[in-house]
Amino acid sequence: MSQSRQRGAVRKPNAEPKLKREIRWGYYGSMTLLLALVAALVVFGRQPLLETVDRPVAKVAIEGEFRFIKKEVLSERVKPLIDRSFLQLKLAAIKSELEEEAWVARVVLSRNWPDQLTVKVFEEVPIARWDDYGFLSAQGKVVKAPDASELLKDLPKLNGPKESAALVMSSFKRFNQLLSSYDLTVTELSANDRMSWQLKLDNGWLLKLGRDQLVEKMQRLLAVYPRSLKDKVAQIAAIDLRYENGFSVSWREPINELAAAPSR
């Protein structure tokens, strides 16, 4: 009996392929509808969409640590350049304009949706005054800044041919390294067109070094400084080291008056 049932049984049709076809056609239909909606939005809704996203700039936020330049000065330079909508702003032009300021080293700009421009300002780091018209940056660059003499009056003053700025700066550092062990520092350092050097120390001395063997001459002076010169600081005006094997001293008062002065 069981065998006859098996032979006469009716096999149900497989519904799985039909279901897959329905899902596939449903997917294609959804994608077609989505694309049609996007196309309609592009054709008919582009302007309203742009008006929503690309608004006029409502705020310019200028950020940074301002020691040498006022935020208001930068704000005034930015204002004429905010001449178009949020997405149409020419950031490169704004960056270039602000970096023309002497005290500005670098500017980073960013758009903050929906309508704010953020300006991050990094100031130059001056190492010393340069001549009477600017300063020397941490990168050894000479920067023209008319107000540098006043703003940086507590910094050392360096000068020389403009193309020698890096050499003047490295020499300044080297001299200060040599002098630091004797509690002395350089307050002024200059090289003329013939690269003849002289410097002033914080004890008031003017040192004339000439053109060559600068470090050796300084070392020669410092070798005798503790035992022969340190206790005469107030009496010495200048020391000329432009000799091959020695140096000469210029006194603030004549030698005979110093010799006759009572000891203290």
C-alpha cells in the first residue's frame, strides 16, 4: 500500500524561484523610483537645496594667541573678502591676505556649517630684533615690522647684510653658549658689509672681533676673564680682539685716575 501511495503522490511546485523574482523586481522598482526622485530634485529642487546649504556667511571667528597683533586688525583685513556665500568663499585668497601681515606666520581656515568661517592664526615667534626695521623669526627669516623695535625692546638686537641673517643668528647662539658659563649674554650683535663683527654684552662691554677666528678670540678673552677682568667690569668700556695673539682694553676713565683711585 505504501508503495502505491508513493507512486501516486503529487509533487508540490517549488515557490522559491518565484519569490526571488518578486524580490528582484521589487528592488529594481525601488531603485528606479529613487533615481527618479533624485533626478526630479536635481531638475526642480536644486535651487531651494542650494539656498538651504549655501547661505550668506553670518560669522567669522578669528582664533589664536595674540601677543603682537590685534585681532581687530585681522578682522578688518578679512571683511572685504567675505564677498560671497558660504560655499563660494575663496579660502586661498583669504589665507594669502592674512599671511601678508608681518606678525602672522600661518593661517588655517575652515568652514563650519551652516554659516561660520573659522580663522585660526599662528603668530611669528621672534628671536631678536633685526636692525631698526624688523625682527628675526625662529626660522631665521628677516621680517619687516615697523613696530618691532617697540614691541621687542627687551630682545637682543642683531643686524648685518640681509642674506647673512642665518649666519648672524647661528653666531649669536654660539656666542651665548660660550658666555653662559660666565653669567654673560649678548645684547647686540652686528656684522658689516665686510663681515667684520662686533657685539655688546649685558655688562656694558663692546667687543670688536674682526672678520675671522671669532670663536677662538672669544675663548681667549674668557680664559683671562675670571682672574683679570671680572672685578673691573664697571671700568671697561670696550675690548678690541682684532689682534693675532692678544687684545687691548679701552677704559671708561684714564688709567692713571684708576690707579690713583682709593680701593673699596
